Amino acid sequence: MIDRPESRPAPSPWNIANALTVLRILLVPVFLVLLLADGGDDATLRWWALAVFVLAMITDKIDGDLARKYDLITDFGKIADPIADKSLMAAALIGLALINELPWWVPVIILVRELGITVLRFFMIRIAVMPASRGGKIKTVLQTAAISLFLLLAPLATLVPASVTFVLIVLAWVIMTAAIVVTIVTGIDYCLQAAKLAKGAGRDDSAGGPGAPRA
């Protein structure tokens, strides 16, 4: 979070960073329609689905960079940005499971973790802000790379030899497995952080520290 001098007005929510976040949210149903059309068997639409997914993830990087560089961080952005990210990932994972290109246990593990940590961070706001960890950023990169490869497999299979497709399938599963491991590990780490913060807040309250209630 950026500390803003009191004399400097808060940025308007009508800014380019938030516009990109909204665009990402609007791209989610577009992506799903392209992915699920014709049961996922239309190669042309699959290429478009991949393009929309990659475009949406690029906007995620750009809007974050713009918000930090030009001090465009707003309350709307803090809420909308994670909603956009989680919605896109959920759409991709569930969509791939619906067309039988991912087993259901993959989206279940990842999405249960994402929902659980989102709820945890929400309830921890009254104690302390839990910033995204480096592991969380690695998790996002791995998930994005794995999903992109799974989106690519079906349309590319019609253009390349079977041996190349096999190598890409193996690569996709290696990256997805790494993403799942990092997803679980970072989830556990967030829980440990939350427990430590809650314990520290409890000590402050009992000792009459800054967090203790005042008459």
C-alpha cells in the first residue's frame, strides 16, 4: 500500500488501471464462450480462447504496474482486481474440466485454496493486512503457464506431430503439478501468518497494548 500525504487527494476510481481491471472481468464470459463452444473441439475458437486468456493476464500485469507507478491505487481496485484474477482462473480451470481436458480434482484443489485464503484475508483485515507473498506470485505464474498450455494442446494437436503433442502434455502436467504444490504450500503459509498475527494481536489486547480496547 502507498502512503499518501494528507494534502494529496485520493486518486479517482475512474482511471486506466481500474479500466483494465474491469476489462479483465468482462473478458471472462467471452473466454468461457469461446472455450466451451462446440464442446471445446473447434480449433479456431480454441485459438481465440487462448488469445483472450493471455490478453486478460497481460492486463493483470499492466494494471498493477500502472497503479503502483502513477499512484492509482483505489479502494475499488483493491476489491475488483482480486475478483478479476480469481474469476479468470476459475473460469479457465472449470472450463477445461467441463470439456474433459482437466480432471475435476485440479480445479477443486486450486479453487478451494483460493476461496479459503480470500475469506481468511478478509477476516484478517481487522488485525492486519496480509500482503501477497512472493510464493503467491510464483503460484500465479505457474497457474497461468499451465492453463495456457492446456488451452493450446487441442488446437495445436492438429498441426504438429503426435510426439510434439506428447511432450507438450507432459510439460503441461509438470507445470500444473508444480502450480498445485505451490498453491497448497502458499495456502499453508498464509494460514501460519494469520495464526501468528492473531496470536500477536491477542497478546497486545491482554497487555493493554495499541490493539487493546479503551474505556
